[in-house]
Amino acid sequence: MGEGGSLTLVNGTPYRWRRVQQDNYQMHSWNFPEGIEPSTVPNTYIEFNQGVFTTRSDTSGSVTYALEGTDASFRIHIRDKPSNIWIELNGLEATNNPRGSEIKLGWRHDGTVNFVLSGKHGSFHTSNPPMDWMQQNRTTLGQRPLSQICILGTHDSGMSFVSHTDAPGGIIDDYVLCQSTSVLGQLAHGSRYFDIRPQYSGGQLWTGHYSGKLGGRGESLSSIISAVNQFTQQCAELVILRFSHTLQTDADNWRDFNNDEWRSLMNELLKIEHLYVVQDKSKADDLSLLKLDDFIGNGKAAVVCVMDNEGLEFGDFAEKGFYKPTQLNIRDEYSDKDDAVVMVNDQLNKMKGHMSANEKRLSLLSWTLTQQMPSWNGNVLDLVTKVTAFLKPIRQLAYTCNKELFTRLLPEVGDKSFPNVVYIDYLDSQDYLALIIAINDKVFNN
């Protein structure tokens, strides 16, 4: 007996995977399915034999799958001490992964690692996708409107660290941090849709996550602007920034931004390079009609800023890359629950039939759990005590539901049920991007 964990295999190809070889030495559990059908996502439990007299460095295992109807194959390997799972592309090549290359999956004791393979023979995509994934997929996605493309998004994107809080001793961090890395890191992991919640603090623009006056300040707006500019200098991708949940904390009574503060925000955002201005004015009212190539087909990046204030008059900022929520036309209905089973069923039901609905809107799949705040008597110390006693940390909630993303979403996706934005907390790897590419592959490219 020894450490155990799981490997999820995501078959996003149109081919059945047939197991042609399996062996191991000193594995307590190493038994993979004989066949894996297209659009299925089996999860296999793995366990090492780590007895007192076992030389752990000798422990190993492998299994090979062939893709029926093709000459393509790949091999799964495992070793102990250090514990590690990796994929050898011994019989296929994929974008950013040449034939014979290896993809390190790592190991998570009592957790799950994922391997994604999608696309078709001659055009496979897999884990370890390219950073400029939109440009690399323009052959298949470039002529499709945004309404027929799936992208990755992050919730409360500016909250990967706490730059200021009135709560003592880091006690609030578990309850306000929603991301594991900065906006620059999220861009590198494949996110292209960002939930930015600006606040004024000390006369400067930051991001924040608050409930009333309890919460914390996160990444600065200047850091986010620098991150977007640094990224788009290297990768000519489409980036969507949505600004909402504004908060003026310099005022005695904290409040939303007024129009002057919104315009000050937009003035700062003019420092973003490649702000996108719609060339076809007939489509300016609905950006979902624009093709991906309309944004990035000229080899330049495109940054779209959505200002979530319908009553705001843009004035001098009109036609400079700023848009109202109705122009992006996203359906965003989160479950507002802290139970993963309830949230998953709610979001999948809302996604079903989306592509065939009469009301053409972009569909945001909010794969997030929401902490349920306890009641309190107005005393901040009392609330902090209750929060730390009853609320689950956001990281814990994210881990609970993010692992379900790989097993539940792809089988439900089809030409009528399709998410345009998959929106998560704690984006910590490119695994999620590989799944997003698989979703695009399944519906439109296979």
C-alpha cells in the first residue's frame, strides 16, 4: 500500500482509444480502461506499493493507447520517488508538441492530474498548448464569430494576493483571494476574459474583493495594464477586460464610482496598447457577430474593454476601444451556491440548448462556487470570527469544482449546448486551456 491519486483522460478526438499494452512493477493499482470512446472522460485510480522493503525508485508502469482508424498512439508512464506521471507522444504529434516529446503531468497525492487530447489526425491538440493559442488555431477558428468560439475566463482576476486589508494578520486571505497567479500569469495560462473589479484606494486605482467593508485590495490597475501590454507584445491574441463592481474607498461612505471616476478609469486604460475599435460599424452593437479574424487576423493583438455601466456616456472615449455590456451581449448567471453538485447541474442546465436559442447571446459558464456569508450583528470582529469559523476558503471551493470541469463538461458539449466563456477561480495551469481547445475541436473542427 502507498500513496494514491487519479489520472483523468479526456478523449476530445473523434477516435476510439484502444489499450494495446499495459504493465507495471510494484504498482498496487494500475489498471486502465480497455477502450475509451470519443467525448468520454474516464478517471483511473492509481496507487503505489510503498512497503518497508520496497525500493521505490524501481517502481514504474506504462500503458499505451492506439487511436483506432489511424496510426497514432501515445504512452502513459509513471515512476515513484519522485512520484511523477508523464505522457510520451511516441506515435503522434500535436500543436506545440512534436512526435516523441514528453508532457509532464506530475503527481497529486489524493488528487487528480489530467491529460487532454483533441482534434483529428494531422491536427491534434493536447496538454501543453501554445501560449498564443488563438493565433495557432486561426485556420479553424479564424472565420468563426465569437458566438461560436469557446474561451477561458477568470473570476475576480485581480485577486491573486492581498495588497491591503483592515483585517488583522492575513486572516482574510482565504476568503478574498480568487486566483493563484497575477493577470500576467493568467494570460500565460490561456485566459482571455478577465473580471476586473476596480477600486480607488489612496487616490490610486486597484482591484478589490469586498463584502461591505470587509475584504481586501488586490493587484493594481497599473500592474494589470503593464501585464496586458507585455503579453500582447509577444502574443497577438484577443483579450477581453470587463470592468464591474466598482468601489470608491477613499470616500467616507464607500460607494460605486460616479461618472467622473469612470472616465478617470477609462483615461488610465488608454495606456493599453492595441485597444480594439470596431471597423464595421454595423456590427458595433453586437461584438458576438464579429469573427476572430476581425480582431486578430491582421497579425495584431486586440484588447476589448467592457465598462459595466449602461448609463455611462463615453463622450471623448467613444470609438477608442470601450464598449457597454449590451455590445458584448453575455449571459452571465452564476449559481450563487457553495455546493459543487448543485452548481454543476445548474450551470450545465443553463448551457443546454444555448446554441439553438432564439436569443443569440454569448454564454458564460460560471464554474465557480460562492461563499455563503453568515449573519452578523454589525460588529466587524464578530463577523471576522464567524467568517473564519464557517466559511470555506475560496481555494478549497475552487479545487472541489475545478476537478469536476474535466469530467463533466466535454460530454455535455455539442452543436446546441456550447459555452463561449468558461469562467473559473484559481487558474493554476494550462490544463484548463487544453480543455477549452478540446471543446472547440469537438463542436466545430472534428
